[in-house]
Amino acid sequence: MKQILADCRLYGIVDMGYTTPKQIEPRTHALIDGGVRIIQLRAKGVAQERVREWAIAMQRICRERQAIFVLNDYPEMAAEIGTDAVHVGQDGGPLAEVRRIVGPGIIIGRSTHSPEQALEALREGADYIGFGPLFPTGTKPGRASIGLQDIAAVQQAVGSMPMFCIGGINGSTLPLVLSAGAKRVVIVSWLLQQSDIAAAAKGVIQSIQSGALS
């Protein structure tokens, strides 16, 4: 799984703010069809019983198709289900406690919103980080964007730890993000709203690999 993570360039999120329960499985398949090999379930404000049901379904698909499944929040649930990964925000507590809950085999990701938080996540032993939001985003309304100016420096500072830039990235802003030094990105609402998610994901991955829009 760590090698798959290292190779990932596009991180997909099945966000229930943009997805109906019936769309969860087909969208998971579509993302994988498009070359995405790390996919998170984000279900804010949803009963945990439903989150658990959806997580089990997505974990099954990802395992069958050799992709990493990430559960957003809920380290205890991640440990119970045996997910591939869990992602926690800045309010998720010390990563040492998350590691104690999930054990040594589960990948841990951390959201970071500044260079200082990115370096702290590295010191705490995160397996990867999200860095953003780079631009204003409807996925996280009200959260101030941090801009592009720190991407290259933070990328260099965290070394080989995968850093996924996130927040307001779409077909128009992607070239700016890549030009600023990003090597990996998370795209949420724009990707989920494409008529052909798999084709859109393939295009993004090609853009990242080439460093320019294809």
C-alpha cells in the first residue's frame, strides 16, 4: 500500500455533499477506471451507521481493484473495519493517539493549512498530508485559502512524504497549481460533477505527469 501511495498523483474523494448513496459505488469504480488509486469517503454530518455501511462497500471495491481506501475521520471505525487508511484534520488530535487506535498497518493522512502544520505532521509521523485549501472552495465554505506561494518550499521540506495539494483545484486552476510546484493534487467537486468522471481523471493524471495540460 505504501508503494501505491507513493505512486499516486490524483487523490479522489467521494464527498457525500456532492454524491447520493446510489452514486457511491459507481463513482468509486469510475475514479478507479480513470487511474485514481487512492479514494476517500467524506461524509460529514451523517449517522455513523451509514458511514460504516458506505465505508465497507468502498473498501471492498478498492481492495478488489488494488486501490487505497481512505476513511475520513473515525479512527476507531477505520480500525474496526480494517480500512487501508484514515484521514484526520487538525482537530483530530495527536497522530500518536491515532496510530495507537488504528495500529501499525493503516496509512494515516493529515490535513494541513500552513507550512508549520505540514512540518509538524511530518514530525508526528503522518504517511501523507493534504496541503490547502489553495483556493476558496465550496467543499470547505468559510475557510480562508492559503494561496500557491508555499507549495514548492513545503514540497521540498517534506521530502519523500506524499503531499497532496487541495482546495478549489479544477480544470482551470490545475495548471497554476502545477506551475507552483505541486506533484500531487486532490480534486473533489469539479471531478465529481464531470459527465465522464473516468475520462476527466485520466486527463488530470496526464496533466500532472506531463506538467502541463494535455
